[in-house]
Amino acid sequence: MQIPSESDADQRNAATLVAALPTPIADYIEANARLDVGGMLKPFAADAVILDNGHRYAGHAEIRTLFEEEVVAVKAVFTPDGVRQENGKIVVEGPAHGDFKGSPIRFTYGFTLENDVIKTLEITL
């Protein structure tokens, strides 16, 4: 008999949490797990804005560059472990693991949706 590890339980909890999220956010997180830039970009509005720790990225071209240089290049995968509604945003929290200094680092992602796409994403530590 194999005893499930804590990591297995964490992965099941994350999968359950992602499945309960609105489709655009779940699609983004699932694509991030695959390090799929096109899949990560797809749920964002054409004029979406990402605020990432003081830096602003607007539109698909800038957001694609962010994903290529700051996510895929360091294999940064976000694993949500909490979600809440706050001031009109869907706030998702959890660690990101990858090939970067300090990994894992805990992040808070504040999503704003509009017309079933991600309009804004604020990423903070």
C-alpha cells in the first residue's frame, strides 16, 4: 500500500481550487503549469494590463514578453493554495517554484475579469 505524500495532497488541493476558478483564470494557471506562453496569453483581453511588482505591461505584445522572459525562462510555475473575492477582484495566492533565486516565493495574484477575459492582473509578493 502506497501512502500519499504531502506533495500529492497539495497537488490535488491545487487542482480542486483551479477547477473552481472562473474559466479565464483557470486556463491561465493551467497553461502556466505547462509553461505554455500562448495558452497563458489567450485568456487576457487584447488591452489587458499586468502590474507586476511595480512594473506595468499593457497589451498582448508586452505581456507575451513578460511571460517569455520572467516566467518561461526561469520555469516559474504558480501553484494556488487560496482564493477569495476582494474589492471586485478574484485574489489567488500561492507559491511559485522555478529556477530563480529564493524559489519558492509566495505570490498574490489579483485578477479583474471583464466579458469573460482577464482585464487586469496585479502580482505582488
